[in-house]
Amino acid sequence: MLEYVIVKISTDDGIIGIGESVSDIGFFGETLEEVKMAIDRYLGPRLIGLDPFDREQILYQLDFRGNSCARSGIDMAVHDLIGKALGTPVSNLIGGRCRERIEVALEIGGDARELTDMCEKYMAQGVRAFKPKIGGYPDEDALKLKAIRETVGRDVKIRADANQGYTPKEAIRLCRLAEKYDVGLELLEQPVGYLDLKGMAEVRSAVDVLIEADESGYCIQDAMNIIRQGAADVINIKLEKVGGLYNAKKMAALAEAAGLQCVVGTAFGLGNTVAAKLHLAASTMIIADAVELTELRLHDNLLAEPYDKLFRLPLKDGCLEVPRGPGLGVTLDEEKVDRYISTIID
Ligand SMILES: [Mg+2]
């Protein structure tokens, strides 16, 4: 189940920065209750009285183990706040722009038939990049990828995410079969267990397919370990893993220095996170063209006009435009938010 906490930070001048945190115990190990309590009782009070421009100091105040989703929501609100105070988009705070439109990739799952049906459905809505979930059965998985390639033609990007579902030998077999079937995989994400960097490195050195670290790469120290051990060609940056935009830029800089690429991954969002990811991708040269925004096919956003319509399918040219307004450049539709608010009962 996807649940979210909307984070609001206000200043004495009356400016309000808005961020959001996802809670997903399966991936992040954080529940909705934990995210809310961490912000209300522990992290939020440490920020009272600080200058929102002091991002390094804010980061230092929140620099605890865990709670990365809560920290990401706070960091997103801080960036929105600074942008609004200066009257400039968040992308201008983190590097300016190297592109205006960001290609959208969707994650899909299911058996071969379901996968190819989904590709056809979303291609009709302008999507040009897919990331099927695979893992566990290299022979069957390779046939799924082959079926997808035969359905989408050569011009659509196909990435695959194993979500730690293989042994190193199975992952190598999957990659070799994908090469044999001429799938043209852009990359294979997290083939083996997240702590098994040696296994990741084994797979990486045995195949030509680019290997991406997702669950293995939460924080900037993880990124450094991945680099030191030669465990990946690509690092999947999720704001919710790394604790926000500021740390995401640090992770991208590490990857750049090591000659690695980055992908901006999905941890889902109500609209503010979509905008934050577009600003991050727009301002970072080494981030791959297609940004994963699976929420577009899963649920509505909670934004006011015009982004309630702009951040949804169908897509124009397979892309979303990076907002130009101050801060994240989007506004929450508070009436819509009220409809979905839930009360946590102890
Ligand atoms: Mg993944």
C-alpha cells in the first residue's frame, strides 16, 4: 500500500515550503506512523529557528541512521521554501538546467502477456521507456524481455529490475540470454542481494549489460562502496533513499567522478515529488534521459492547475516539462488533499 506524509515548513515571513514523504515498509522499512512521528517529534523540532538557506547545517541536524523518507520530505520542503523566497525554480538552486523536458519511464510487472499488453496500452499514451520487474527465473524472464522487445520495436527503451531476485550465476545467465535474444537492455537493476556487492561486481564483469545498483545504494557512503568494489555501472538515485535533493546531488557527483551513470528511480509521489525529480534530472548532466515516474499510471496527483493535468498520462512526446515557477513550481490542491487525509489511531 502506498501512503504519504505531506511536509510543510513555514518561516516567520509566512513562506511555506511543501515536500512529501512516502512510506513503504516493503522497500524502505518505514511505516506511515514512523515517518510522521520521526518528523513531528524528532526531526522537525531540530529545525526550528534555523535559516532554511543553511542546507548543510540542516542536513547535519538530520544526519541520523534511517528515516531517509522522513528526511527526504523535509529536504524537499526546504528546497521549495528557498525557491519561493528567491522567486526561482528549485533547478536553479541545484545546478540550473541542461534540459527542459524529461522523458518518462514506467515500471510494469506481470506475465509475458500482461507485460506486452501494458506496453501497448502505455505506448498509445506516449510512453517510450519501460522497466519490467523480473527475477527468479532467468529463462522465463529472458523470454518476457524478448516478447516486450518484439512488441515495442527498436525505438523504445527497456530496462529491467530484478529487485535482488537472482544469484550471480542466474543474473549472468539472464544477461546472456537477453543478449542472445537481442533485447537491447539499457540496464539490469539490482540483480543480486543488496549487501552482496561482490556478487554485483561478478555479474558486472561477466556481461556487457550495464548493471545498476538500487537497493545497494541508499546513502552517499553506499555509493562510495559500490564505486570502490566496482559493483555497478549505474546508480539508481531515489530522493527517499538518499534523504532528499541535497544528498542526491552529492551522490550524483560521486558517480560522475567515478565515471558512472545515474538513473532517477521511482518511490512514488503525489505531485511534489514528481516536480522534485524533474528539477533533479534537469539540473544533472549524468542522469539518464528517462526518469522513472510509475505513479503516473498508479494514481492521481494532488496538485492544482495546471499540473493536475500536466503530470498525468497521456504524455506529449513521452516527456514531462520541468516546472518554471518558484520553488518546486507546483501547488497542492488543498481541497483534494482534505479528501484523502487519514487519522493515525494508536
Ligand atoms: Mg529497483
